[in-house]
Amino acid sequence: MKCLHIMFSYFTIESRIFKEASYVLENTEVSEVHALGIWHSGLVIKEVHNTGLLIERYRSLLNKIKDLGMLNRSSFVSKFVALLSLIGFMTKIFRKSLEIRPKFLCVHNAELLPIACIYSKFVSCKIIYLPHELESKKQGKSKLYNSLISSIEKTFLKMCFKIIVVCEPIAEWYKNFYGLEEVLVLRNMPLKKHIRTFDRRQTIRKEKFRILDEDILYIYQGLIEESRAISTYLEAFKNSKNSLLLMGHAEGNQNIKNINQKHSNIFYKEPVPIDEITSFSSLADCGILVLKDNVSKSYQFMCPNKFFEYMHAGIPILVSRSLEYLARIVDTNNLGWVIDNQNLEDFIEKTGMEELKSKTKNIELYSRDKYWETDAECFKKIYV
């Protein structure tokens, strides 16, 4: 039995798909898990991920022309080539489906639902829709784009065999808005085998970041770009007695990568493998997820993997009030603090180590069953 995942992705940081591949290969009748995504410079066309995921990346016409330096991003020609590349990617999906004959075609972008549903008739496969957020309410997208996505979902969701989302409020939204009877939830939790902490925590903190045990280190881990309010963090910590670790992808941003040269208390670390994330997070004393106040419905409902990774690292979390669902979890279970964006600097200056450590027992209690395997049991019933 084979599965094919399709997504507009380079498949370099898709930890959710990596975890699914690892789990289903070990615990279900699935023998092969394939992924088809997009190529960019520096990546190989085909590779086998250490989870067993068989990745193939489509090198589009747009990629080839960009390599020659012949395109202006805003030109009509660029947009036309992008359209041809999209058609090429959809054609590649069809050819890949015919080649491996998957029993399940797993779709991660709403834009790919129409073509997937059409192809499923030719290769006799079942469609599983796995959006990573509330697709029709994305941050930074236009009303026209979100309306188009909503129309696509409304038309094609009832043709899907299963729909799996990332948290309860998104599941309820899909049920209510589209009149669906069943929407499964698979939260962004880490695999149990990936939960680790450093034995030499104090020594490593001192060696890597010149931080003593009594000093306070905050961490933000994830995509490092302005949509994640990175400038807010830098402003809050630039003159602070406390330290900040930014860990994640900062594509082409040399200012972030060299931030320690400008601010001796702010550090950058390249992203680490998914089985090392909790280890490095445990070096910190508190995790941060503070976004701007005006966020989309998708962000209001979010419950990202970094939240669960902070919990398993044993550190409290500082979260925006605007992230309503996550803020409710943190507040109800006393796992950290809920603040407004503009109060970040004031919080980090006034909160001491003793107060940060006061949440430890609550965190241990909350996280004791928060593993990927808990929700992933659903795959045993799906992949049969």
C-alpha cells in the first residue's frame, strides 16, 4: 500500500509530514510514503528522508528561467511563466500518481484539491485532505484569495475520504461552515521518541551562549521572518539584561544570522533536526510566541508544534492574547503567561527566574500524554 503527499513545499522543514511518514511506516500497512513538492536551488531532485519519506521535487520552468536571471518578479512574463509552472506541477502530480498508483492521495494545499479529485478518478485512489491551518482565513492573504479557497473547499471537501486538521477549533469551524459530519484532529505534537533534554544543561548554556545558570534565556523557535513579529523580539531584548535565542530558518537574512555581533545577548541558531528540538529548547527558561495584535482567524485558532515542544522541554510559554485558542490553553492550565504584544519588554524585565520555574509542575502534568502517537492512532483505521 502506498501514499502520495502533494504540497507546494520544498520538503525541508515539513515536520508534520515527516512525523506522519515515520508513524505510518512503523504502525500501519503502508509500505511506501511518497512526497511530491517544489525544487529550488541547492536541493536534490530526489532523496530519501531519514523518516523513510521518499521525496521528489519538481523543477519547474520558472525555476529554470530564474536560474538564468532572465525574469523580473513583477513582469507579465514572470506571471505567465508561473502559471505554466503550476500547470507543469499538476501534470507532474498526474504522472507521479500513474507511476506509483497510490491508494491514498494526501493533499496539503486547498489549491491542489480540484486536480487531486479529478486525478483520483483515473488512478482509483482516496483523497485525504490535511490542511496545516485554516486555509480560507490565512494571515496576509487578500479577501479575493481567501474567497477563492473557500469556494474550492466548499466544492471538493465532500469528495474527500477523510479530512484531518491541526486542532479542535479548526475542526469545529470546518464542520459548521461546510456542514461536514466528521473532521479528525491530529495536533502538532512531537513523537515520543523525539523527546530529549540535555544532561549537561548548565555546561552547554555556558559554552554555547556564555550564559550562567542564574541568567534567564528566552527562546523563539520556528520560521524567522517579520510575519512572526521578529522585530518585536529584537526591540524588546536589545537593551535587556536577559538573553534571547532565535532558532529556525532565516532564509537569506544575514542580519539575523549575525545578530550576536550587534547584540551580545541575542543569539541565532540554525534549525536542528526534529529529534533535537526539545533538547535545544530545554536550554532556555521560557518560550516565546508573541505575535502582533491584528491576526487572522487562522492565527487565532493556531496551536503550533513549538507550543508542545516548549512543554516537553519543561519550560513555560509567553503567548499573545490575540492567539485566542492557545492563550486559553495556557491560561486554563497555568502553563505560562498571556500578554499583549506591546507589553513584552516590560514582562521580560520584571519577571525573575523563580516565577518562571513556578510553572514547572503544571507543565509536567499537562504534557504527560501530549505525544504525536496519541492522535496518530487514527491512521491505523484510515490506512487499511
